Amino acid sequence: MKRNLLLTPGPTQVPPQLCAALGRPIIHHRTPLFQQYLKEATEGLQYVLQTKNDVYLMASSGTGAMEASVCSLLSPGDRAITVEGGKFGERWTELCQAYGINAEVVKVEWGKAVTADTIKGLLDKDKSIKAVFVTQSETSTGVTTDIAALGKVVAATNAVLVVDAVSGLGVEDLQTDNWAVDVVASASHKGLMLPPGVGFVSVSKKAQALMEKSTCPKYYFDLRKYKKAAGKTDTPFTPAIGIVIALVESLKMVKEAGLENLLQHYKRLAVATREAAKALGLALYADPACISNNLTAIRIPDGVDGGKVVKIMRDTHGISIAGGQGDLKGKIIRIAHMGCLDEYDILAGISCLEKTLKELGHKFTLGAGVAAAQKSLNP
Amino acid sequence: MKRNLLLTPGPTQVPPQLCAALGRPIIHHRTPLFQQYLKEATEGLQYVLQTKNDVYLMASSGTGAMEASVCSLLSPGDRAITVEGGKFGERWTELCQAYGINAEVVKVEWGKAVTADTIKGLLDKDKSIKAVFVTQSETSTGVTTDIAALGKVVAATNAVLVVDAVSGLGVEDLQTDNWAVDVVASASHKGLMLPPGVGFVSVSKKAQALMEKSTCPKYYFDLRKYKKAAGKTDTPFTPAIGIVIALVESLKMVKEAGLENLLQHYKRLAVATREAAKALGLALYADPACISNNLTAIRIPDGVDGGKVVKIMRDTHGISIAGGQGDLKGKIIRIAHMGCLDEYDILAGISCLEKTLKELGHKFTLGAGVAAAQKSLNP
């Protein structure tokens, strides 16, 4: 009867109805039936992305979608800005470096977000910059960047704004069109409640113009191929058929719940998690001004090993959260509240955290965390 | 009660027990439990590949695994040979071109296979050739290339032999180690009876040495990253967790059946399909000397549209076969016998083909096809 609860920043819980969809008999992808699924999946993603831009699906993880965004828009020697405020920001830089793109790296203190002014300053100084790569929700630190503000700044230039929304999509608001986000890269296994295997990108007309000029070597991640295929409701390579079909069901669930309601739901879970942490005498890692609604990073007190907290919660109690990455290893824990989770899942996570911290010798009033969460959830 | 039978060259039928495995609750991939799955999947693939070489799994289609083989082994300007005897052979050339690799293209008449002598001649003439890219089972034509013979020729040189076994693996014999095949690229959705979404490559020590010197721009498909991660029973990027878990079950089924028995099984289905075609007065497309056991390409008589045959069989009767590609569009049909299929599935396919050909006005003795298949299956 041990629970298998994922409070991890991807993969997230797959609800039973989507498990069932994943187990459906497979169909061939070059058929009118699959075309219908592809059409519905694309339209559903446009709803979640709040965009009329083209959306291209590929069989890959989120990193594949990010790579497609880099190698399909730019050319070796091009100038770009990458924002590094955590592990996933660093990935943008690594991707640019892999393709010989000349990236100006904006180092942001972990736990804080880049400001629009910083980006504006750099764009004003160097008019040759073609793209700004940024992470919406940096799950290594629990920070969400103000994409609306960046969108305003970048839209006034010739550069395109490329956002990694792998973790944030469907959890944090992302108004692709209203905020003038040119490219969004995301994937199936976070807010969309499915296993990993489908990556996707939305691409504005401004970004599509760059695609035509890009000379980076590429094949599988060449977005021009996806654009051409999408025109015939097709994919250039065999898609992850099973996950695409389940994605149609997932997106129906999202639409039925209503995107705005879902965003409120995750915010409510996030606030409750923060209140619980404080009640347990634990500090939040991220700056409150840019704290994320999809993941809460919590400092672990000196003398307690954050890695042990994660291990005991998972191996003894069946509840998975994440530890710290890089320099934060052992020093923070990360509780995600994205995907198919309700308030009782969060209470279970807090309850299990209390149990584990007690075992590891942290001093606090047992029950203070769940009580604070309960109060926050029922004001 | 309409059947949904896939006699297509990928995706293939997913048996119910694997559908069920695909619908299991998702687990996190950075856990000892997933590591165990990854270890078992890797070992199972080594069994099917008949190799002790490293096997790296990635979230992609088969083309992704092919691209990883190109961009991870070679550098721009390198010399290579690509063998083009069909659509998938052309993909090797396109991949080389995408990365600025100087490919000598060996054009093989469609329906025939390249000879080892041809490759030997080219390798003798140009000692700078670093890799030979070939397709084991070319599903656009129904031809299987003699990889053992090519292996002997290439092993005597400094070049590596890279085989696209996306369609052949588990269906046609591929003795990776005995035949000195350096790299095999394949995927989950053909012989391994799963949906598309997992690509993989096996890489010899000789090929691993090339990996270290390769300068092609790459990130997601950089096999060095996969090698490093595999050393820790990990993957560099989020794997297609659900399909990897189901792959463990698929590989158990393969091992339980026994690889040699399976290869015999598919050969038996292939021979029966060929006999049925002949009995219906239809010619086989591939040269008998190199005809494939995983797919039978059948010429459609003048006056009958092959595209219509495929459409009627699928849309009216629920049985999917494939049509011709490129210049062969409308002129051939392709019946795959790979993945989870038994002799009665083949009989159903032949029966449906007879029904459809009759409707389209082809003259033959109704029942001749199924009778010939039945005789072939029960000698």
C-alpha cells in the first residue's frame, strides 16, 4: 500500500485516465486518424501556450526542443544573450557554445531573477544580438522570471525572445502572444501530466524568418522540416505516437479545468507549501519577489543532510521530492507542485517531510507544517 | 468489431501486455528503481544486438539514433561512404550532408543490395574514408543487405561500419560482434513491439575512439554525453521513462521466445507472404537474392492503384499495410512481418488483400493467396 507520489519537477504524476490512454492500441502515424490527433494536440498546445503561432511536436525530451530552438534560429558566430540563474539557464549557454554561437552570458545570482533593465541595457549596447534565451521557471532554484517584462524589451528590437517553459507550462502564466514571446520550448512531462518523450516549440513569424537564414548543421532538430510537415498536418520523422495521443486527452483535461483555474490552483498549492516550510522553521531559497508557483526550494538547516531527506522520503515513505543540484546539493530540497496534484497531495508531502525531519533531529513542533498548509488552503 | 491490424513497417503491433506496461504509473528517472530498468533494458538490447558493446538509449525516433551516429563519429570534411538503395539509405546521405561530411554516395538500383566488393573497391581506393553507412533492411524496397560480408571488408580498414537496423532489429539476424559492426542504430517501434519514442545505438571501441575526435556541433545527440552517463547507469537527458520500462518487458518476451526462434518465425511469415503474392499473380519487387524477411514489397499490376489498395484495406477493413514511396508510389504495396504478429495475422492480411484486389478488378482465383500461404506455413 506504499504511495508512489511524485512531487518532483518532472516527471510529474500521470493520472489514471492518461495511463489508460498511454496503453491504447497503437495506430500508424501516416493516417487521417493520427492527423486528427496531431491537429487536436497542436490546437490544445496553442491554448495552453496562449498563442496563434505554429507549434511543432518532436519525439524528444525538453532539451531537444531547446536545442531545436538554438540550432534552427541562429548561425555560427551569431550574437545572443543567455540568462544563467540556475542549471537550466546554463543549458542555454551550453547549447549556444555547442553550435559556435557567441553568447553573452548574464549571470544572475541563484535564487534571483534577471531584470528587464539588464536585458535592455545589453540589447541597447549591441544591436547585433539576434536572440535572448531565458528560463521561465528555473526549477533548480524555484525562481520564475518576469517574461512579460522581457517580452516588451525584446519586442522593440530585432532580436527574438526564446523561453524555456519546460517546467512552467500550464503551471505559471505564459501569455506567448500578449507578451511577444517568439519561441517557447516545452515538453510533455511536467504541467501536461504525461511521461517524457514529446518536446514541442511554438514559433512566431519573426522567429520563422530567422529559421530561413540559419546555417547551423542540423537534421532531426531542423524546425524548417517541422514547419513544412506541419503544413500537411504531419511530422518530418516518426512521432512518439502513443504520447501524442495521450497528449490530446491531457489537453482536454486542461481545457475542461480551464487554464486560469489551473494557474490559480498551483498558486494556492505553492503558497501553502511556503507557509508550511516557514512554520517548520525552514527558510525559502528563492527571493520572494520572483518565487515560483511550480516549485518551492527550501533551505535545509545546518546539520541536516538534504540528500538524506529526499532519500528517506522516497525509499521509506514512497514520496518523491528533489534535492539540490550543483553547489546546492544537500543544502536545499525542492517540492514541485505541478501536474496532476491536489491539496491533499501537498499535505501528504508536508506530513512526510515533518516525519523525516523529526527522524533526522530537526527541532520543530510536529504538526506545525500541515496546520499552516491547512490554514493557507482554507483561509 | 473492426480489426486494427498493423502490417506496416513501423509502428508495429503493441501486444496487450506491453500496452499494460505503457500504462503503469510513472516513476522518477533519477532513482535506483529506474536505474535497474535502464540496466535491464541495456542488457536486453545487447542480447538482441548480439553484442558486448555499449548501448546508449535516447528519447527520439530512429532518425535521432542515426543522426547521433553521424554527428558523434565524424567531423566536417571527413570522408564517408553512404549506400543508397532506397529511402532510408538516402537519409544517411542527407545526414552526412547536413554536417558537411564528404559522402561518397553508392547508388544501388532499388530492389537490389550493395555488394561487399563495391565497398571494398571504394575503401581500397580512398584510405581516408572514416565510416561506411548502410541500411540493413531497406523497408522502402524490401531488401536486406548482407552485413556480415560488409563487416569483413570494413573491419580490415580504419573505417567503421555503421548500420541502420531500425527496421531489421529482432527480425533479421544481426550479429553485431561476430560481424564486426561498429555502430548499430535502432529504435523501439519495429521488431521490439513498442510505440516510437526510444532510439538507441550500440558503439564499438573502434567507434568510441572516433567519438573523442569528432568536432561536429551537437548536444542532445552527443554520444560522449551518453557514454559518460551510461557509466553511472544514467542518461544525460530525461529519458522516455514509460517506454524504457515497457522495453524491459518487451525484451523479456524476446528472450523468452529466443532470438533464433523469432528470426525463424519471421522468415516463415515472409516466405508465406511471398508465396501468397505469387499465387495471386503478383510479382515481388526485391531481387530474390537479397529479399528481406521483415517486409515484402509486391508489385501492383498496371491498371490497379497501389494507393487505393492501401486505403481500402485500412479504411474499410482495418488492416494497415504500406504503399510505395518516391517513384514507387502507387506501384507497389509493402506488407511488413515484424513485431508482434503470428501466422494468422499474415493470413488475415492476405485475405484482405485478395478481397481488395477483387474489388479493384484484378483477375485471379479467389482463395489462391491464402491457400498458398497456408501451404507454405504448414509444409
